[in-house]
Amino acid sequence: MIVADDHAGLVKARETLGIGAGALSGAGTLALVPTMGALHEGHRSLVRLARERADQVAVSIFVNPLQFGPAEDFSRYPRTFEADLEICRAEGVGIVFAPSAEEMYPPGRQVGVSAGAMGSIVEGEFRPGHLDGVLTVVLKLFNLVRPDVAVFGQKDAQQLAMIRRMVADLNVPVTVVGAPTVREPDGLALSSRNRYLSPRDRQVALALSRALTEGSAEHAATRVRRAARAVLDAEPSLALDYLVLVDPATFTEVGDDHAGEAILAVAARVGSTRLIDNVTLTLG
Ligand code: AMP
């Protein structure tokens, strides 16, 4: 496994592993799994899917300051680099790209990606600028690592939808693959932020996945919203940011008579920890 922290290191790693255009005939393909580290079973599942889709896998580990708001948890975000490397090694990752903030954002930087109107609804309404920051770092990672394929979790459904939008709108030559959400046996979606939760918080947090399960048992939009809402209302220790039933591609609310796929998405705070979760369902 090659650990690179800058562009030159990546070029060398690609050469060593025989990836891409400059390599001899039979050049290998590369799949990228972008992460912020603090790797868990969810990230592992992305790496495994990536390995099915390409000859080599690169994992990037970068806590991207651009996607955190001023009052958010950038400075206390968990950083477990040595353990992350062990996981990558065990999963057969070929390249770990772990740049510094200075490498990614040298002084004088001006230009970034705008997520457009879709970047200021749902998650974007509660985290202004977050999706701009995500798209900017993802495009930079694509340009640096030059993967053929990139794998993202459905756990961050709006992020995945926006990355698909960016790739289509800006003609980015990368195939985007979505991966299912990995959960604890009791339903809690794995997240690097779960380690902030006290045992009591963790019990409260279960209301998110329970609300999605209750909502999924219904087939009409109004009933889905009502069933999920009832679970969340019954948990007073949960501070709800949003519960929405949206179109999977645009993240706009679906109508009451909607038939077809929709995403039921929730965001809530438990103590000082903000959690998101979602499920895809078929209505009508
Ligand atoms: P993060 O390190 O939290 O930025 O996440 C990196 C990637 O892992 C993103 O594409 C996430 O959607 C994905 N991811 C996070 N949690 C999970 C999970 N529980 N199951 C599957 N993928 C996940």
C-alpha cells in the first residue's frame, strides 16, 4: 500500500501500480473512495464495492475544512490516522491519499464549485455552504487522483445526488457508484460521529432509523410522513432539523400523490451531535 500526501506522490503511485493512460498495455483502472477518516464498517463496505469495480482502490483521507460551518465540529472531528491505515491495508487498498490542508488549499485560492439551488435546500438549508465545500473537494480529489470510478455512500444521499449532478453538469469523466448504508444490528446507521454519543444519547439516536422504518411501511406520501413524524415526536430529547420525503435526484419534496421512488431523509441533533439518515422507498 502506497501512502501519498501530494500530487507528485499520486503520480508515482499510479505509475508503480500500472494505472491509467501512461502505463503499458493492459493498464489498470482505479476506483476512489473519498473519506474524512475515522474509518468504520461503512467505509469498509465502500472499499469492497470499489474493489469489485476497478483493478486498484485509492482511499482519500482528508477532513475538509471547507465543508464545515464556523459553529460545526471541524476541530473535534475524530482523527484516527494509524487505525485508518490498518483498515485500508486489511482491505487491500493500493493507495491512501492523505493531503494536508495546505496541500489542498494553498494561499490565494479563489475558485470553487457552486452547488446551485440544490445546495441550499434540505441539508443545505441547515448547513449553508456545506455542499459547495463537498463538491469543491470532490472535484479536486477527482483531478488529483484521476479515478475511473468513485464510490460514495447512500448514507449521505443529498451529497451523492449532488455529486451525480456535478459529474453530469461539468462533464467529469468519472463513473459514480452509490453504496448502501451499513447499520448497527439495532438499526443505527454507522457514522464517524457516533463515537460522540453517550450510551443514553445512542438510545435516543435510534429514533432516526426507527422513524425511517415506520415510514417505509407505508405506501402513500402523507402516511409515510405521518408515520415517521410520530416516532420522532415521541422522542423529546431529539432536536429535529428536518424530516422530508423528496425526489431522489433533485431533493425537492414529492407531492401527496407521488408514485415511484422517493427518499425519506431525516436530520436531528442528540445533545451536541448532529446525525443524518435516510431510506429509499417506492410509493404508490
Ligand atoms: P465520511 O468519512 O463520513 O465523509 O464518509 C465517507 C464516505 O463513506 C461517504 O461516501 C459516506 O456516504 C460513506 N459512509 C458514511 N457512513 C456510511 C455508512 N454507514 N454506510 C455506508 N457508507 C457510509
